[in-house]
Amino acid sequence: MIAPSILSADFARLAEEADAVAGADWLHVDVMDAHFVPNLTLGLPVVQSLLQATDIPLDCHLMIDDPGRWAPPYAEAGAHNVTFHAEATDDPIAVARDIRAAGAKAGLSIKPNTPIEPYLEILKSFDTLLVMSVEPGFGGQSFIPAVLDKARAVRKLVDSGDLRLLVEIDGGINVDTIEQAAEAGIDCFVAGSAVYGAADPAAAVRGLREQAAKASPHLTLAI
Ligand code: DX5
Ligand code: ZN
């Protein structure tokens, strides 16, 4: 699955930018609050408008403090998947429960330097795991290959049937990095600059998907 990130799109033309990636599996929406990360992007009103403007399921990536308070409204609004950061809350299970109760899939994200081991036990409360392969906050950064060890560890649990979870990666994904991520067991690839920086974004999505599918040793769960 390919999820183009609108962080690299033209924010004044979001409806057209969603149309430009017709055929994408999810549309990745980076919500930043200038507290959890040093950047500020968009929030719930823009997501509500985007939901009216596209049929592509929205994958909301909340890089914000206090997700217990702010995450469930994205689910209520109609986002397909709502992901928040493990580093931003003391009670990730409660936040996941509230997101699911509001009708969306729940995702947990971890920054490049956050280990996965402390969270393995709670992943059964989630539908997706978003492994960050750059420091969250900005598009266009270089892929950090060391994070793939975390994807491999979780892939093993999914393949052995111990966990039902979609493994997603975000940051620095492009034609040079997507194959190693696919080999490590990623199901869903977020790509910002590699898609919206291309002359034909929809063709870039198809190209990345084909490249990932060829390199992928596993089947992706549909969630
Ligand atoms: C970064 C965001 C990413 C960003 C990825 O904090 O979470 O989704 O848009 O951009 P690229 O693909 O350019 O690294
Ligand atoms: Zn993101």
C-alpha cells in the first residue's frame, strides 16, 4: 500500500492534490502542533474539509501532545486510521480504545530512537504501527535504515499469527529506499516528496507500489 503525504503538496489546493494521486491506497495527513514537533501544519477543520473533497481513505498522523484529548475527534470526523505517538502519552491503550470507539482504526507511531520492545505487549490494542524512519516534523529528510530492525521484529509476530497489525513506515521513502523497507516487512509506505515532487504523482504512486510488491516477501493484510 502507498500513502502519499500531503505535507509535500500545495496546501492552497488540497482537493486537487488529492485528485492528483487518484489510485493511492490512503492519503497521509500530517498533523503537527508546534509542541510535540517544532513544526505546525493543519488540524481538524482542514481534515473535515478534505474528507468532503476525496474518496481516498485518510491516514491521519498526529504529531501532537495530549492525543487523549485531540485524537478521537479525527476518528469521529471520519478518518480511516488515526495514529498518535507513543512518546506523547502515558496511556496509549486508552487512546486507542477511544479512537476505535469513535469508528476509526488506531495506530501507534514511534520515533527513530524509540525502542519497540516496551510496546510489543500493547500492539494488540492497535490496527497499525507507524515506524518513523526520519525524525518527525519535516518532509524531505533522509531515510534511517536502522529503524528497519523494529519492523522486522513486528513482522515476525504478524507472520507467526501472534499479532494482527499493519506495519507502516514514514520518512525518506523513495525509489532508492522502498525495496529495503519492503524486504523488512513493511505493508504500507508513506511517501511525501517522492510522490508530490514527481512530474506525475499518480504515476509515482504506481511505480512505488510495483517496486515494493516485487521486493516484498509477505502478503499485506487488508485493514
Ligand atoms: C514527517 C512526516 C512525513 C513526511 C514524509 O514528520 O510524518 O509523513 O511527509 O515526507 P518524505 O516522504 O518527504 O520524507
Ligand atoms: Zn507522517
